[in-house]
Amino acid sequence: MLVISRMRQESIMVSGPEGGCLLTVLQVRGGEVSLLVSHSSSNLPGVLDSWTAKLVRDTSFKVGTTAEVTLVDVREEKARIGVIASKETTVHRLEVWEAIHREKRRASDGDAEGGCAGSPVPRPKGPKPPSLDVRLDEPPAAEGGRE
């Protein structure tokens, strides 16, 4: 089980072969958490099914056949949400999922700004500097060892 802490208005993205599911924390009150569940099926592209779920500790619900969501704990204003999913399913905090997809789009658009996909640091276009093993302006050492 993967456990992710989320505060009010923060989300988790669960993506699998059956489609994707966005879980957004609406409210954390006492030991109860309200979630907005938005599910899109790969069988019905463009159709979004949404509902709310109220969970207390150790209660769970299924998202398709690929994931089960459980409220593990509530700490102050954070809900600790556990997700049990198949190996084909990915589970990410929404901000991480968005960053992954932003980088995939950037890489597929042919962004050849000189950096690697996922790297915000541009790489130099010139030749590589000499390695530390190459000593310029130094005569080679005599074969006998010490001089």
C-alpha cells in the first residue's frame, strides 16, 4: 500500500489501463474526510464520472478493478490516503503527475534547447573540457618511476 498525505484541495492521480482517477480532498473534519472522485474510463474517452465519498479511518472503496483507496489516518489538517493498485497502475501526487506529463509533452514537441528531458539546466554546446587525466603543458613522466 502506498500512503500519501494530502491537505484540503490537494489531489492524487491514479492512472491505469482502465483509465484515470483524480482524488481530491474536499474537507478534513475530525476523523472524517470528504473526497471528490473523478474517474475517466479508457472505454469511454471524454466521459468523466464524478462523485463524492466520505471516509472514516480504515474505510475504503474501489476505483475500477485496478485500485483500492483507503483512509489510513487523519493528522491535524492532513488526510493520509492509502492506495493499493496493480503493477500496471501509476499513483502520483497531482503536482508530480502534471510535471511528468509536461516533460513528456516538451520532449515529444521536439524541444531541442540543448537540455535532456526532465532537466531544466541547458547543456553547453561546445566541446567537452579535457578530463582530469590529461595534463596539458606537462612532459610525460619517465618510465623508471621517480626521477
